[in-house]
Amino acid sequence: MQMKPYRIGTRGSPLALAQASETRARLMAAHDLPEEAFEIVVLSTKGDRVTDRPLSEIGGKGLFTEEIEEQLSDGRLDLAVHSTKDMPTSLPDGLDLIAYLEREDVRDAFIGRTAPRLEDLPPNAVVGSASLRRQALIRRLRPDLSVITFRGQVETRLRKLDEGQADATLLAHAGLKRLGNTEVITELLDPEKFPPAPGQGAICIEARSNDERIAQLLAPINHVDTHVALMCERAFLAALDGSCRTPIAGHATIEDGHLSFYGMVLTPDGSVWHDIRTTGPAGDAAELGADAGAEIRGRAGPAFFETWA
Ligand SMILES: NCc1[nH]cc(CCC(=O)O)c1CC(=O)O
């Protein structure tokens, strides 16, 4: 008897589709299964439909996940592929991030139309970005620039840049690589000066927490060091109550069982920031991230977090 295909949920953007295909290819290879063993189910989310306002304004958790998570919960989907960066720290009851694919490059890419490097832009040049973290980091490094909100899929943002709506924009290197569109990049930003978002560059797979069959399906494609790094970054984010309204950066790396983490919080105007560096055994990943978040919270004081409200 023919088995029913595993149903993989995804958003419909070119990046989301590329990530779902990559996940399917890894599952096919890991289990020696044909393509027909998987069905990619494309769902539209609120975040995809509302494109005329900044994400931070539309608000609400899980803007890009609600419709997909409903179908995971009720069994219409078996797994869902996401950019970890877009995932809230708390998921609906009964769902978990079960596996992470090996992380791509975490760096942000600078795409300069009128100058190749962030430091070469003339005063008052316009940089378009939808991300509060990128906006705040640009203002921190270059308070003389003008930052505007750029939303939409990667392709839309590049089109806006081409049309001259801005002198430069920033996008995740990982996404551009997955779209085969790296030739637009004019500079890769140093993660020490321009730290990435927690989760950037990592594809995660969400499924029902108690579904043993899916857990076994996913186990061979989980990349352990990526998983551990992401536990730390997401614990940091959770300790800071991070949402898409908040400029937070965080990046953990693992080497020989040893974790190093660098995190930063900023005011939206980039004028005040607090950063932290920590290291420890990879086995303590979540604790290291949570402690780093608590320490920054204490150091910054409550007034700092009011700038986020
Ligand atoms: N919020 C959109 C989003 N979510 C994940 C990526 C890139 C891929 C990744 O970080 O894994 C992007 C686009 C971007 O930031 O350029």
C-alpha cells in the first residue's frame, strides 16, 4: 500500500519555498525516499498579506506562523519549515521546533547602489530596511544617515532599491544565497560590528511535540551544533521578552563543545546600547543565553526598555 505523503507547510515567498525544498531534499536523502513521499503545502499568512505597514506596527506574535501552526496542531500538516529568525520565542502548546538544518552564514549583507560600503555612504544617504535591529545598528554606526522602512519579499526590496527609493539596503546573506542572488551584495558586514538577529541563517522545522513518527523522520537531518547555538540565542531573546518590536542581536557559535555568545540590545535610534559576551559549555546553552539576557536587563535598567514600548 502506498503511504500518504508527509505534508510540509511553508509560506509562499521564493525564500520560504527554497527552504522547504531544501528540507525536503535532505529528508529524501536521509531516508532514501522519493520526492512523492512529501507534499509541500503553501499557506498565506497575515504577515504575507499585509505589506504596507512595518511589521512592528501590525504587531501580534506569530504573524508569519499562525495559519501554519493551526494546521500543524490539527494534523493537516506534519511539519513546517521556517526561518528561525521569524519564530516567536514561545510557540503554541503542543508544538515545538524539533530540528534545525546546518546554519548558513549569519552575516548581514550590505547592498549599496550609490556606494559599495556602509562607511562610504555620504551623509544623509538613505538606507532602507524593515528590521528594527538593522535600523538601530545603522543609526548607531552612522547617525548621519537617513533610515527608511523597506518591507516586502527580498525581491521587492531589491526592486525598491533599483528604483532609487534608497541608496542602500541590507539583507541576510543566508537568504540571498538560498535565492541564488549573491551578486547584488557589495559588502558583508562584520558580525562584531553588525551582530545578526537571533536565529539568522538557520532553517528550523516545527512539528507536534508528541509526534514520535515525525521526531524520527527529523532526527537525522538535525544539525546538533546549530540546534545548541539556537537554544542559547532564543533563551537570550526570551529573557529580554524579545519581539519584532525590539532591536536585539544575538549570535552563538559552538566549537568543540564550547559555546561563545555575543548579544546586544539597542534603543531604536541606536544612541544607547548594551552588549555582552559570554562563554561556557555547550551543554549549558539555554542557561548561558538566559543569564546573558538577565544580565543585560539588569545593566540596562527598566528605563531602557521603555524606549521599546
Ligand atoms: N524576516 C524576513 C527574513 N527571514 C529570514 C530571512 C533570511 C534568511 C535567514 O536569516 O535565515 C529574511 C530576509 C532577510 O532578513 O534578509
